[in-house]
Amino acid sequence: MESTRRLGKYRVEREVLDEQRLEEVTQRKSYSDGHRPLSERLKDSFRCTIPKLKRSLMSSFPVLYWLPKYSVWDYGMPDLISGISVGIMHLPQGMAYSLLASLPPVFGLYTSLYPALIYFFFGTSRHISIGTFTVLSIMVGSVTERLAPDGEFLKNNGTNVTTEVDISARDAYRVQVAAATTVLGGLIQVLLGVVKFGFVGTYLSEPLVRAYTTAAAVHAVGGQLKYIFGVSPSRFSGPLSLVYTLKDVCSLLPHTHLPSLVVSAVTMVLLTAAKELNSFLGSKLPVPVPMELITIVAATLISSYAHLNGNYSIEVVGEIPSGLRPPSAPDVSIFGEVIGDAFALAIVGYAISISLGKTFALKHGYKVDSNQELVALGLSNAVGGFFQCFSVCPSMSRSLVQESTGGKTQMAGVASALIVLVTILKLGTLFQELPKAVLASIVFVNLKGMFKQYSDIITLWRSSKIDLVVWLVTWVSTLLLNLDLGLAASITFALFTVIFRAQLPTYSVLGNVPGTELYVDMEKHREAKEIPGVTIFRSSSTVYFANAELYLEALKEKSGLDIGKMIIYKRRQEAKQKRREKRAERRAKRQAKTERRAHRRAMKLSGLPEFSVEVEADCWRDKRGDGTDTEEEEQEEPGWTERENGTVFVIPTTPRIPGDQSRWEYLKGGDPDCTSLGWMSELQDEDTTTLGSSSEDTLSRDLERVSLGSLGKWSWDIHSIILDLSTANFIDIVALKTMKNIFQDFSEIDVDVYIAGCQASVVEELELGGFFSETIAKKQLFASVHDAVLYCLNHRGAASFPRYEPSLLVHVARPQ
């Protein structure tokens, strides 16, 4: 009662609206009213005007929109502080993630420089930090190791092939492979953005992306174990490569290089403790403490003064060339071998980028253009590939730092790029003594956030079992099939789950909520009341070719009417009835001939005029004793009456029982073929009425009883079926044929079918598909389920089902 007072009530009085009347009331626009002709649209697309050119430049170069409005006083200092903080993070992450890509560390610094500058001109997000990312680095590493394995770069001493690897030649070719893959992936992203294919990222659901990154973190750990333990396992590629790598590493554990393991363990312990302390004191610090940078500076100093490489054989970064390398064109001959990997990099990178961009845009109240983001990311990769960069996308950790330290615009990315540039030009040589075990430890500690995503299993178990299955399948397939094939298998499976859910929706019969115009699933709501004689059927998904047959089967099951068996029975009965009629016709002809002879003899004896009844194959006809037709005098003879509805009454020439009173017998005849005498022999006692005891209303009701139900065993209490199509957003040709079959099949058993809640686009598709005809009228479509229910009850329900209570429904005024 309190909720009633709080929410209030309302009362509606309106006419019942079918689709035709709704169009008249709302004046629905035609297709031509809402869509311009194709010729005009083509002319407009090729027409160049100043405002259109300005809009095009602003959308293609977003920097032209926000840079003239940039306020140095308001945004300059926050962007500078934020850029310096992010730039300091770029240095250790760039060098560490280069190891994941199986490239020299300096190329990680290049990757942190050029793409950020390109995104400044074309990007629309103000807070994401473009650069190296764990997952993409692992994917690039799988490509470089597959196309440039160590076994193909063994040194030759002139006579024999040694086991020593030519590292410089191997790294040079791996750089070419990574650059070619990056350029091709960037071109794919640009092409998808130009054709407005930005929605492709929506096919990567959140459970899929999180499971994929979680599995990629396992690959990252497997790739860094060789640096942490100081071992040299064999390199594997393709499906099950991770399993083979872990097996090989485990077999080499007895040969662990203890100094490398000690450096890795100390680094991970100190870095983990420092990060936890940094997180605890984060609210009290103006900027986060750059723990990775402090770690690599300290490790470099210790390694340099303690000579860890010479004294303990700890592998270090090695030579880092100072200065920038000139751009070079990628090796296009590699494109054919890496096109699949490039496409996977393009899709994964864009999915991560747009998800982060939309998150920050929603938080700070601005808009991110998905298609322009695809172009911006593609240009960052394509141009960066010419400068020997590998694939990039935003990093969650760097983006959070950029946003939390007060970054306002893309200028923060320029400031971070300047920090990286200074490091490359002046400070790069200082990190030559940095142990690779330290970089591997930084990667390992930074993967902590991804490993926390295993808690998704518990969350998804409670919320959605299907999403949990998608998560598990993605995780397993990515681990076993590697990153490229695992992504393809995961997307395929995720799409199959969508098809499965659309193909097997929930079918329900709706009931009325007393006192309202609302209709809910009767199986899930106790107070929902069934509308007597009306079945309201709804599917939770649109009807299309994949589930059209299932929709029909569910309708039969929910309504309790097995249309197929009922129609087959009806046709059998009709065929049997025709055979009976033919036999009865032959008997009637013989009997009539005998009766005419007896009748003429009786007339001659009584001296009365001769009168007879003759049944022919095509009509009823009176004959006098002299053989002349009396068709013209039929209305004047008191012995014959013919009704407009085809019912014929016959007075037997003699009573069946001597002394009994002659009776009128009737038959419901729909066709004027007058083969109805066969019905005479099959009529039951309740189908025979005396003239003196029958009123007009009683006679009409009795005539209507001669239907399919009187032919056999079938009986039902449904006179109308309402198909609620409010969930349908399109209808294809298969669904259209299914709907036609539903209307035709149920009409054969005298059940009316109506459609309710169609969207305007679905109505247009029904019209274009020729759904409406002489048998299916537009008046059988209603604006809502409630309109259809009221029409059914007013049309058929009240007389046939007196138990119907009008109080079940809110009052709706009947049309005048």
C-alpha cells in the first residue's frame, strides 16, 4: 500500500489500436520521407563546402580542435608533471618489454617515443598513455622467435657449425620482422578506421579480453624464466609452445645460475614491497614514487661497480647506441608470413585502447571517437614501424598515473616522449651494465594486476555461467594454442555463444497483472492471471532463420495445440467424409428412385398432385409428376425453404415411424455442391431439430457446432493466439514464411492469430515481404499486447467464455 501511494496510479482511456489505426493516428512516415534518395546522398558526399571541409579536418586531425583552445595557465603545469611521471615509467617498461618482444632494450625506448608523438596529432583520448604493453610485446615476441629462431643464426667457423649464436645478426633480423609486423598491423587498423569499422572491438567482450590478458601474463612469465633462473631453454613456437617451454625450463632447473636467481629474487622482493608501500601512501603523495626507475638506476650502479657481468657471469643489457636511427622501409616480403599475427595485434591493441579511452572519457565527461581512435592507433603503429618500433597500445598502469597526477590533455604524452628522447640521446649508454634479470623481475612484478584477474572466475560463477565458460575457454585456448590462434578460437567461441543464446531463447506464455495493462511470464509470477481463451506467446529473442523452426515448435508446446496432428486428422476425416458422401449419394439416388415410384403410385391413388424431391450432383431441384422443373415456383411451395447460409431443410415424404410427426432436419452446408446428403446419415441426434421447437438463435448455435470439433475427438478452449514480437528488431524471409504458416495452420482449426508490439522497421519488412494478403490483414497487428487482448475478448471471448472477468484489465474505451 505504501508503494502504491509512493508511485501513484494512472488511468487510461483510449480506443483499441491495431496497426492500421495506429498508422492513421501517428501519421507514420514512409521510407522515402525518412531517407533521402541515393543519388542525392552521393551528390552530397562528393560536394565540397567550407563547413564540410572544416568538419572533415577537425575529425581527421583532432589536434586542430583542442590545441587552439589550450590554456597554458590552466593545463600547462598539470600536463608537465603528469608527462614527467609517465616518462619516467616509460624507461624501465620500454626496456623490460623489449625482452618480451625478443628485441634489444633500446628498441623499447624507440617504441615509447615515436608512437606517442603520432597519437598527439590524431588521438581523441586525453588520458591514455601510448607505448609498450605486456600482451602486445608477448605477441610480437612469438612472431620474432618463430621467424628468427636461434638455430638459424649459428656461427660457422669455416669448417663446422658451432653452437654459438650470432646475436647481432639474429637481433637485426628480428627487428625487421617486428617492424614489418607492426607496419602491417597499423595499416590494417587505418583501413578499418577509414571504412568506419570501429565497432569491431565490441566483439571482444570483457570476459574474453580479461581472460586473454590473464593467459598472456602466463606466457610472459614463461618467457622471463630464462632470465630469472639464468638458463638457456630451447625456443618453441606454435600450439603447446608454452607447455614445451615450461617442461624444458623445469628440466634445466638443476643448472640454475645462482647469481642471476639471487638478483631476481632480491629485485622482486624489494620492488613488491616498495609498490605496496607506494600504494598505501598514494593518497598522501603528490605523485607516485617511480620505483621501477629507482630500481634500474640502483641495479645499474651496483652492476657497474661490482662488475656482475665479469665476476659472476650475470647477463646484462649490453651496448645501447646513443642517438636516433634513421627511418627505413619494412621488408614487404615478410608481410605474407605475418598477416595473421598482424591482424591479431591490430584487433587486440584496438580493443584495449578503446576500452581504456572510453573509461576515462566517461569519468571526465568527454567523447572518444572509436573510428578515429582506430585510425590514430594505426598511424602510430604504421609510422612507428618505419622507425623500428614494435606494436603499441595504451598501458593501464601508465594511463592511471597520467590521470591521477593531473594530466588534462594529450600534451602530457608529448612531455613523456621528451623524457624518453633525452634518455635515448644522452643517458642510454649509462644503462649498458643493467642486468637483464632486473628487467625480467620488473616484468614479473608488473604482471601482478593481471594475475589478480583470476578472481573473475568466482565473480562470473555467481553472475553468468555462460560468460564464465567464455572466460575459461579463452584462457585455455590462449595457453595451449598460443596468442594468435588462441585469440581466433576465443572470438569464434564467443560468437557461437551469442548464436546459441539467440537460437535457444526463452519462450513464455504471458498472463495479465490484475488491474493493469501489464503482461508477464506466468511461470515466473504467481499473481499473473491467464486470459480465458487467449494464449499470449513471447520469445526473448528476435525470430530469424536459425530459430524459426524452434519458435513454431515452442508455440505448439506452449499453446497445447499440436497443429500438425490436428490438420492431418482433419484431412483424413474430410477424405473419409467424401467417401461417405459418395456412397450416400449413390444410396440416395437409388432410394429416391424407389420413393418416386412409390410416391407416384400413392398420388394416383389419393388423387393429389404429384410432388417429389430429387438430388442431383450439382443442385437441389423440385419436380412435378409430369417431369417439369418447379425452380421458379420454389418460394411459393410451402414444403421447401432455402437459407442464405447454405443450410437446406428437407421434409421426409413419410415419417420414419408410423404415426410419428414429420420433422425438419438440417445440415450446415458451406458449398453449393449439394453433396450434403452424406451428412444426413452421420448426424447425431443432437444435430437434428424439430421445426416447432427451434428458435432462430438456437438453430444458429447448433449449426455452428458442425465444425472440426464435431468431426472427431479434438476439443480445446483457445480461440485466439497473440504473438508478442516486441523483442524482434528484424525479420528475415524464413521467419516471414514461418509467420505465414502459423496464421494459415491455426486458421484451419478456427483459432485466430494476432501480432502485437511490432517495431516500425519490422512492420515495413512484413509489408515488403508480402506478408499481408487477403487472408492476413493489417488489422491483425496491434500496437500492444493489451490492445490485442481487448480485441480478442470483444470479438470472440465474451460469448464463448462467460467466465471472463473484465476487472482483470484496466478500463480502455471501445472505439466508437
